[in-house]
Amino acid sequence: MKASKSPLLAKLRTKAETLEDRVNILDARDSLIKKKKVAVKNEDGYFIGTCPDMCPEKERYYRKMLNEIKPYEMDQSNSENLQYCIKKYSRSAADKDVVSHELRPADVLQLTMNHIINCIIPQGEMNPDNLPNWYDFVWDRTRAIRTDISVQGLKDDVSVSIVEKITRFHIHCAFRLVQFEASQFDQKLNSENLTKSLITLREMYQRRRLERIESPNEAEFHAYHLLLQLKNNQGFTSGLTDGKHLSHTQPIKFAQRQVSLIKN
């Protein structure tokens, strides 16, 4: 066992002269952490994120090495600044491959989402012809945010607010990018991610209700879910049953009226 670890330990003691050296050293660190299974979990079995930045350290160096820093990650002088990198989406790894220092906690996710909203979202309308590329970037980065939230099982006010913002982004884009060809903007894919965001929210709302925590916007987002089921009578009826506790709210009544109008 010691012999298998020694090359990794030796790598950690080397000096990084290049970006590739840094990536290799951080790879060695992660391999040791995974072997020791030291990922931090809470009492419910969810991982606890400890990444202090919008993008984990190793990913920043790796993407810089491969020239994968996107235009939306440049600083105000349009220069590369790794501080502005935002974690890319990657398919969920198996539990044994998750490392806490690559998961962003709620406060860092809020910082990241605020950066996207304040610094990247406005750039979409500055160059309308480039909206599909803008969408692809924001979708990828917000998808990564949603994944970090799910892996950690977050359900606090901050995390709920973040997923609500991501959901509204997909709703906005369904309308704003409708004029583009499917090769530039895939409306079906956007709808799928809207649905996944709503499912994430529904699960968060359910867990909060079990702990008697209020979610002020639950009715609004459940109404969006119902409106997506307008052509699916069974799905709409099931949605009404699941949201029975919200039946008295204006958003749900609005969704029901839309169904009545379509049927008539």
C-alpha cells in the first residue's frame, strides 16, 4: 500500500514550474484524497463543499493550459484572469470520485450566480446575433451550479433562490431566442433543462415543507410546472394533486384558467 502511494507523495513534493506541473500535482493530491476517502459529509450523508472560488483551482489551471478560457470569463480589460473563471458542468461523478474542495458551498454559489446575473447576463443584449453562444455559456455554468446544489443536498433560502433564478433564465430564453434555428438554439433542450430545474425546486420545496420551512415562491414555480403540462392531461392532473396545498393561490388559479381556455 505504501509503495502505491509513494509516487503520489513524491509528486506532491515537487516544484511546479509550468501549468502542466500544477495540474499534475493537484491530480496527485486528489488521488490521495480519494484513496483515503476523506470527503466531508453532513449527518444526512450529503457532501459538504469547501471550494472558496467560482471555479476550482485545478480546473482553472487545466483550462488555461488548454486555452479554454471563454470570452465571458475575461476581466474588464478583456484579459485572461483566472479569478473570473466559472466552473464548467461535468457529468456527476460516482461518490468515490467526489472531492469536497471541488464543490462550492451556498455562499460561493450565490457569489457565482450574482456574477453571472450582473456581469454576464447583460452581455447577451449587447450583441443579439451572438445570443446562442451567450446562452450556451450561461446554461453550462448554471447547470454546474445546479449540480453542486444537488450533490450537497442544499435546501437553504440562498440555494432555493439560486435555482429559482436559473429556472427563470430558461423561461426567458424560451421566448428571447425563439427566432434562432434549431442548430443555434435547441428549444427542446432548453425545455428539458427548464423541467429539470423545476424538478430540483420541487424536491427542495418538499424537503423544506417537512421541516416546516416556508418557500414564498413555491406557488409561482409550481404554476410553471403545470403550464408545461398543458398538452398532457395526466401530467397536469398529477401536478394539481401534488400541489394541492397551493390550490388557493393566484399562480395556480391562473394555470387552471389557461387549461380551461385551451379546452374550450
